Amino acid sequence: MGKITELTAEQAAMLTAMQDEYLRYGLNCDPADRPRANSAFERIYQRLSLGAPWVIWVSSPLGAHLARAMLAAAGSRAQVGAQVRAQVRAQVWDQVGDQKIDFMPAALFGQHDAGWVAWVVAAVAIGVKLRSDTADTFRIFLDLCQSCMWAYAFRGAVIACDRPAAIHRDKIGRLHNTSGPAMAFRDGWTIHAVHGVRVPGWIIEQPSRITVATIESEQNSEIKRVMIERFGWDRYAQESGAEVVDHDERWGTLYRRVAGTEPILWLGVINRSPEPDGSFRRYVLPVHPELRPLPDPAVPSEDFGAPQTLTAFNAVASTFGMTGAAYAAQLSAES
């Protein structure tokens, strides 16, 4: 057959339906189909001329990593993941497209492979032909995609993970839940996230623990932003005793509060690039008390730059390691 350069209307509609179908596989929270997964593992090992593996089922990725550590400690360090990856790439991927697959070492992704599996299924649906041996190998990964979560391959054993018990997402598909775990597993292990930002569970489960002190001790700016959103931006500014030093509609609001003997400055900014849902995120960026430009992390000996006038624009510039004048010149050159 000739090279496919465009889709018919029927093919486009079919691929849209297929996308929805495989997204459901990826988000499936039903208990794992263990017989189907066990059969797939046996076929993988047969194709590698290995005996049928002992399949150890666990309820979460945490359980999988604990079991993996126990097997490694027991001496089962010989892993077959590299062989699996090589065979999949040689027999499936290279026939469909010349792109690279970076599997996690010694791991099979199960339902998290739904996107890749859907890509191959879609290619076949519009006319791409697979050799019979390639099709047999691909069906193994199709079965895993539709039956379980992650699995770790060892010589003689597979650690297989059950599907999650619950997944919560926001309107654009990011892990999100402000009243409990964004992802929960049957053994009690959980993942908490707010609009795709993974956070410690207590921020969601015990928001009363969020204080000015805990906010300011957090080093991750994304987590800090979530903490302030749950605490309340106005409340944060008020309870921290902050004063507004400068405000600029384009560059944000520069706040200052005195903690001990040294003032603390931070910039409240609104990201100028909209989120996929059209909203604009607010951030808190710590800055030097004198707005000295940050040193270049690639130059270990470099120090902070010279002090600047306390303005919101200079604060933004300092986060890029620049003075306000240098940043203004750069913006002018780019416009």
C-alpha cells in the first residue's frame, strides 16, 4: 500500500472514538483482570525462551517497589526488562514509526501504556500491516494495557500491580482533588494533587496546619502556590504582616515583611501564559531583600548582583539573574 497522507472522514471519526476508548483503559479503576494479565506475562517469557514466571500481585506502586526491594535483597537481580524492550521495539515500533521508546528499566506500564497501544491500534486500523509475529507480540501488550497497571520483570518472577481504586481529575485531565486523594489504591496508598501539582497529603487532609510559617518554609514554588491558595492570598498577606512595596498590573505586586532582623521580599505574580482551561495561575516568587539579581547556577563562583530599586519589574528581572535595565533592553530587542 502507498503512504497514507490524509485521513478520510470515517477514519477521523474512528480515531476519535478509539482515543476515548483507550483513555478509559488508562483510567480504569476496576480490579485487575489477573487471569488475562498472567497469561500475557507467560507469553512474554515464552517469547524470550524463559520459563513461566511466578506472578506476585500487589495493590499499589508502593507495594511493587517494596516487593521489588525484597526480591533484589534475596538475590533476584537478573532482570529481563531490557530484553522485553528490545523485542517490542524491534517487532512493533520500528514497523509503525521510526521513533524511540524509553521504557522504565525492567518495567512494563500496563494501563499506562494505553496511549502507545492506541497509537499502534490506530495505525493498524487505517491500513498499516504488521507481521504475524509482530502482531502476536503486540497483542501481549494490548492485554496488559487492558488488564493491569505497572509490572516489574525479573528472571523467574513478575511483580504486578493492581489498578487504582479511584482517580480524580480536573476538567482538562490533570490529577486533582481538594477534598481527598487524587489517586487512591486498594492498600491505602494515595497520591494527592491539585491541578496536576503533587502535594503532601496533609495540605489536602489537614488544611488547618497551613500557616504563614509552613508556607514560607516550603521550597517548591508550585506547592507553595497551592498552600497559599488554600490558605487564601489576602489572608496570607494580612497574617504575614506584609506591606505592599510596589504594584504593577503587568509585573505583579511586591510584598515585604520583617522576620527577625532581615526583611523578606516576595513577588505575587500572575503567569502571563494562560493555562489550558483559560485561567491564569498566581505565584509567589521569593526575591533578594535588595532585589539583587540571582547568580547564574551554571557559574558556582558567581554571587548576587548589585542592589536595585524595589519595584515589581526589577523583582521579575532579578529572578532571571538580570537587572531591570538589562531585562528591559532584552524585552525591547525581542519585540
